[in-house]
Amino acid sequence: MAMNAHDFFSFLEQHIPNNLQEDWDNSGVQVVGELNEISKVAVFLEPTQKNIIDALAFGADCLISHHPLSMKAQFLSRKNSYTDIVRLLMKKGAWLYAAHTSLDSLPNGNAFWIGDACKLTDRKVLEPSEKENFVRFSFVKNHLSDEINEQIDISPFVHSVMCCENICHVFCFCEKEQEAQEFIMKILPNCAISYTKVAYPMYTAGLGEYGKLPRKYQREEFLSLLQNIFISQEKKIQYKICGKLPEQIETVAYCLGSGSDFAPLAFGKGADVFLTGDVKYHAAVACMENEQCIIDMGHFELEEEMMRRFTKELAAQVACEVRFFSGENPFSYSI
Ligand SMILES: [Zn+2]
């Protein structure tokens, strides 16, 4: 069971469009691979050395993490974990790909697993994104000399480049459509270029969600619901309750990861409770003051669950062996 690398990444790009990512993000290919056939895929939350080593020992040709290896390019001139990870991957020729905010804001994607698990109704995106369109230029790679590569690297409107086998895709921001087109034509004269305007999706993409439970839940009942929504029931999750949980809960809002900045938005939408990770002290004080409630369910816990679910869905859709690698929670608790 294997897939041609080009088909595999085209599938990923089609299902989790890179143009859904936030402007500050670096979703997509992190380390370009040499392997042209993908038969084993490893999925994890964090591209830690341990996860990379375990995934390569499994024989993964492509490794998919949620968090990017780095938000921006780094030199390989220092001995640090970034260099070590790049070396490990390059030795094997394996690919490292990140589905970060592109996955977070994918409509009906795995970032909305709490809504599925709690059977929320009237579901709406908490912060709809207003993204520019992207345009994609595709051409045959043997035209990509070092000189052309350099020009692409310094171009202000090129967002990312993805080369696989002999095809190269250059993604540009749509607001620069005309300039981008002229630039590509200029650096690649006499080259057959196919040009695709990546249409803005008809659905609403964005971060977080809010909706109603099928009925009103009593406080304790709601807390036990939250314990039972995880696929893995190996151990109880430790939640931090910020402010006071109302007696009855009906409208629930959530945003995985560090979403506490979205709390005011959630309460503005009528949420009885807001679920997220990484809640800071002052956000918790604001909850007390305003008689609101945020439950910090843990950045790690919420997003590991998302990637676990992502793995199951991916395995059902691609002709590869797909395995989830559970990471280590960087937080431990002591009394
Ligand atoms: Zn995260």
C-alpha cells in the first residue's frame, strides 16, 4: 500500500488548503523529503526529537505534526534541536509537514471535535477569517535553477513553494495577482505554466466554534460529559475551572490551543462556558469579576485528541499505513 508523493501532498492540500492558515503561521512542508513514494505516515502533535525518532523507526516516509517545526527559516549553523531534527529527517529523505492553523480553521475539520463529541447544534464559527485568495502557479521543476530559486525566495508576494517530483507549485497572495503573474512569466520565460486561482471557499472558515447542547446540563453532569468526550479514556483529565461554572449549561463555545483571547467573543455570543487551553491568571480574574466561566482543558490534551481523530480520518482516506504517536505532556502535576 503506497501513494505517489505528489498525489499524497495534492490530497493533503485539497483537504486542508494551505490558504486557510493564519498570516503569521507556517503550515505546510517543513522539511522537504526525497522519497517519491509514501507508504507509511506518522502523525503527532509536536515535532519533538522523540516523536521524530519514533516515527522514523516506524519507517515513516511522511511525518505530519500539528505544530510547525519553526515559524520561520533558521540557519543550520548551530547545534540545537532544530538542526538535529532536520538532520534526522534528511538522512532518511523523509518529509515533515505541518497542518497547524490550516487545520484549526478547516470547516468541519478535526479542530471542531468538541462540537461533534458534545453533539452541539446551531454550530457557528467563533471568529470567521477574512482571508485573501491565493493563486497557484504550477510548472515543471527542471526549469527551477538556483538563480530562479533565489528570485522566488526574495519575492514579496510568494507565500510558499512546494516542489514534489518534477512539478513545482508556487503559492502567491491574490491581492498581488497581476504582479505575481508578471513576475512568474518574467523569471520563467518559454516555460509552460499552469495558473490556478484558488477559489475562496463558499463555507465559513475560522477559529473556534459555539453552539447549543442538545439539552440543558446540570453543572456536575456537564463536567462528567467533558471527561467522556476523549477517545482515549486511559486517565482522567485535570481541568482548571476559571470563575464559577453556572448551575446550568446550554451554550458552549470553545477554541483548541491557546484560545483564551477569544473568551470575550465567546461570552458575547451568549456562551455559558468557554473551553480552551492555556488560560492566564488575569483572564481567570476577569471571569470571576464578570461572573463568567472558562474551563482550561489543557492545550496538550485538546490538541492531542484532535490529532488522534485526524489520524483516524486520514487512515481511512489514503492508501498508506497511518499511525498516531502519542507525545508527552510537558506539564506534570505535583501536590
Ligand atoms: Zn497548539
